[in-house]
Amino acid sequence: MSLEVEMRQITKRFPGVIADDRVDLEVRPGEIHALMGENGAGKSILMSILAGLNQPDEGEIYIRGEKVEFTSPLDAIDTGIGMVFQAFKLFPSMTIAENVIFGEEPRRGLRVDTSAATTAVTEISRRYGLAVDPKARVDSVPVGVLQRVEIIKALYRRARVLVLDEPTAVLTPQETERLFEILRALREDGHTIIFITHKMREVMAISDRVTVLRDGQVAAKLITSESSAEEITHHMTGRNVDLTATTASHPPGETVLQVQQLTVPGEGDQPLVDAVDLSLREGEIVGVAGVAGNGQRELAEAIMGLRSISSGNVHLYGNDLTTAQTRTRREAGLAYIPEDRHGVGTATQADGAANLSMGHHRSAPLLQHSLLRRSRMVAHARRLIERFAIKISSPDTLVGTLSGGNLQKVVVARELDHQTPVLIAEQPTRGVDIGAVESIHGELTRYRDRGGAILLISAELSEIFSLSDWIVVMFEGRIVAQMEASEATEAELGLLMAGSNVRQAGA
């Protein structure tokens, strides 16, 4: 059988790093091919080469048996390669049809033929069950629809090969299953899908074959139906991985964090956070489930003093922190893993030692006689780099050069090392490989078992179920349900996250 995509001996070097080392990838026509690997394994760079965003230092690319050389994404698009990025590249103020045709508009004389554009989007939508309204503005539709718009964009440009990068990161379980139905329909129509994901369950559910990268090289090529999640994970990490969290060995203690009627104003009448009541107890993890954009991030920022509130209060061990500055809140006992690891969680132009010392720099042992000791910062950084297996060449390396997953490890390592009574953790394992997920989950459960209280905000329902003692669901800024994790089901949470009022808050 001829191959749809063949990448031979692809090598890509960056200063001090070989991202891809003589990688071979063979993708057959009409298959869903999963590309897996830990952070820094080389999969994103490999796909950026296929999409024309980077050029290989060595190696060759063949599309349907014909050798190609891509100098830009336009070259890749012209040969039928369509990339759907994790961060959607859409114009919020434009309609779905306008976004789809942008840069390749049908014309009627000198004018854009909007009728033809709407017709083209409608035909693609109906053919593959993508279900979008071409006239709807992008900023008015849910995130699951945005995913479909990106796929329609690629199909409109006659893509035969779709590369999807972590496509389910912000979808509910129901939206994920709907996406899988669409991908299967595309496969049946002869399209080829390359699917990059960290989620093992999805690989087993949707893919035909799997290529596993480790340390820039191909570690395995597998037929999914003849393999197992354990085997794939072992090829990725070189070891057996267990993501089953242990339950707390003792009942929770006293209330540590109390949030009452917390409201964060929005631009219009609808607040971003709407009269939220929430409490955390010692030795307890409360998981916050919800589709991105329903107030979870704003809730965390308000608790940390990073966002203004219009009403409500925040108490830590009974002390009122409602009007306190962020530094005061941190000194009082709040640690914070922010969702935005680049803009908020790290200083990307600073090195590893400086980033891992943040928050520790005002006290011993890093501070001595009112002076910050560089040698102690470096020693402190080396300890955390080893403990959390951060892939960084040295504490002197700028963290802006790290992969997203390793940058996340820097934030998690620093915040967990503070040993505060409360940790606000937003998306603590987003973009992190399965081996690092196991490590971070272990650190969070040990933090809890030492008596720490965690507010866990995660788009990963498997993570919410694995770690949480209690679960609350946010929709449009409100807590619409709360339940013990042992009583919750994924289907029920998915409906609640989508706005179905299955269970009232406090029930």
C-alpha cells in the first residue's frame, strides 16, 4: 500500500538540542494515526516540519509518493496538509463563514461572494456532520463549535491530511465523542488524520496505528488493536506508569479557606464569577470542573488577589484577606499554580534558578544578611530539578527555551515546595506528558496527605475524578452542582459542564 505521508530520517537541531533524530513516520491513506511521546520527545517539531512551519536539517518528506520540500505553511497547504492547532486561530468578531474563507475568498467581480462562502461552509458542515451556523459570530459559539470551524477551514482548503494537536484539551466528554464521530466520518471519506494527544484512553478509542517518540527518536510503531495502554505508556517513558491516585488516609480537618458570595464583574451585566460560595478543609482536594471560559480562571485569580471583585469575601483560617495584596495572601499561606505558565507563572527571560527561587527569595536559606545568595539559589534549583525531573540543561538556562511541559514542571515544583496550607492549582498537568502527570499527581496527593488543602481546577475529567474528594461544577460563572467524587459520573459532569441542570448546587 502506498503511503499518504512518509517522513524519512528527519533530523532537526536547535542550539544544544537534537529535537528529532533520524525520525521515520509512515502514515497510510484513510487512517487515524496517533503520534505520542513525552514532552520534548520531538512530536510537535516533527509536525511543524510537516506543516511547513519549520524546515528539517536532514531528511526527506514524501506526500503520496512524491518528494516535497516545504518552505512555508502555504506549501504544505497546497499539497493537502491541514494543521488544526490546540490554540484556535480564529477572528472572534467575524462570522464562521468569514473565518473559514479568510485568505481564499470566493469572488463575484471585485466583491467577496458571501453567498458562495455560506454555501461552501454549509456543504462541508452537512457532509461530515460538523453542525455549525455559517452566519454565527465566532465569539458567540461554544468551544466545541470552534474546533469544528478549524476543521472546516482545513477542508475548505482541500486538505486530505488533517493534523490535530491535542484537539480535546478544552472539550466536554460529549463534545469529545462528537469530535470522534466527525473524525471517523472523515476517515470513511478517505481523509487521513494525524492525532497528537497525551490522553491514552483517546488513543485506544480512536486510532488505527500509533507512532511513539522518545528523546527525539522513534521508540515504537504499533497497531492500536494489537497493543495496550500499558505497552504504549512503557514505550513512551521506559517504565510502568500508574495514574491511580490513593484516597486520603484520614478524614479532612478544619476549614482552611472560606470563599463567600464572591463576585467578579464582567464587561456587561453577566458577572464572570457569580456569587460563589466555596470552602476547603485540611487534607482535602476540591476539584472544579467546567469547560474553559466559565469563570474558573477568574475565581482562582480573585482568590489570589490578581483580579478585582465587586462583592464577597475570602478568609484563610478565619483571617480576612478580601482586600489584601497578592504578596500578603501568599505570605499568609496561599500557593498558586496559574493556568498561564508563560505570562503569570514564570519570567521566561530569567533562568531556572531565578524562577525556582521566586517566593523563596525573601527568607533563609536563600536570603542571608539581607542579600540573596546566588549559590544557594542554584543549589535550591538543582534540588527541585532533580526531584521533578525537569529537562533543563542547567539552573543557568533561560526557562523561555523550555518545552511547555517542562516549563509547567518549573511552576509546579516551585509552588509545591512552599509547603503552604492551601494550594490553588489551575490545570497543573496541561500539556504535560504521562510520566510527568504521574509525578505531579503523586506530589499533589502527598501534599494533601500532609494536611494541605487543594483547589484543583482542571479541564481533564480523569484528573478531577482521580484526585478530588469533592467536585464542584462551574457554568457561566456560577457553581451549578457539588457532589462527592465517589458519587459523580463522567456523563453527569459532562451534561452539567454544558449547562444541563442535572443536579442543583448543594444537592
